[in-house]
Amino acid sequence: MEADPCHSQVPCVLHRERDWVAVHKPAGWHSVVQSRSDGSPTVEEWLRQGEPALAALEDSGLVHRLDKGTSGCLIAATTVPARESLRDAFTAGEFGARLITKRYLARLSAAVEDRGEFSAHFSGRHKRSAKVTVSRAGAPNTQGTIRWSILDRGSNLFDVELVGPGRRHQIRAGFASLGAPLVGDTLYGGPAHPSGFHLLHAWQVQLDGVVVESPRPTWAHARA
């Protein structure tokens, strides 16, 4: 594959529409400014500097977030009304009136079925807890579903779709509860990876019929 600037450790704009832009977030970057900074860069600040039209918007227009260790597609609105609409859509039970699909690439540390679906409730253990609890019962606003299919058995590489709104650590905690935590996800019992991050990449977002893909990192290619 030819070199692509989005494989670097610097964000880039993947696609532009009238009321939103899709941005690539590298692993190791926070999505938004943290109340307690660890010194890592943020996509919010990068957008504020590189996209002046977004500087006045809350979170520089970002309508959802990815964990620091997760790379891939982020969506930022370009106007206040668009941000309100898209935030509502990303948190609504059926994504409201806007069609949104979010797909990820994940490398698991243990085998699961080639295809499957998993629904559970994801909730914080306590205030500022680093982990979330996975349970079969809970409040409606904590329920989440993931659907997966195998891409490469040799490296346990899977294509994972979030069905409905995403919950905090939904993919990470969900697979860990199945006994197959992500490679690199030591928080949930996965084996360490040289990158220092869990191997999860938000590779595709479909919004209102527009499909945007973030180039795969090296680890997310099937073995020859």
C-alpha cells in the first residue's frame, strides 16, 4: 500500500460535507481537552488551530469521542445547529432521523466465533472509574450492541459494528467479558502490545449515505 499522510501520528481531514468534516485521529491522541491533562495532544486543539471555522464551537465541533488508544474516524460539525443535530443523532437510540453506521477493526487476544452479536449494559463502576462493568440488565441508556465478523483468523482480526449508540468502552469491555480482550488492552486483561495501546481502529463511518474510511494501521492488515 502506498504511504498515506493519515498513517502518520498527526490528524488529517478525511472528508468534508457542508455541515460536517471527518477527521482521522491517531492512537495516542485524546479526542477533546482533558480536565486533567497528561500532556498528550488533542484533536480538539488541532482542529481549533487548523480549522478556524470550528474554533468557536464547543469541542471544536466534535460530536463524539474515541479513547486515547483508539485511532480512526471522528466527526466534527461545522455549525452550532449541525453539532446539536449530530450529537443528538449519535446518542439517540436509533440514531434519530440520520443514518449513522460505525465500524471498527479489532485484534482479539483469544478466539471467538467467526460471526456473532453481543448485547449488554455498560456502566461505570464508580465516579472516575477507569473501567466499566458489563451486565445483562441495566438502565435503557446503558445498553449497547456489537456485531462482528472475522477478517483474518491467523491474527484474530475482526470487523466490528456498533449497533445503535456507542457506550463507553463498549467494544473493549464487551469482548473482555467474552474472554477475548483486545490485544494491548491491559486494562481489561489483554496482553501488552509494543505500541503501548489497545488495537482498535474506527475504520469506517457512514453518515447520511456518505461513507468515510480511515486508512488501516499496520496491525490491522490481514496476514499474507
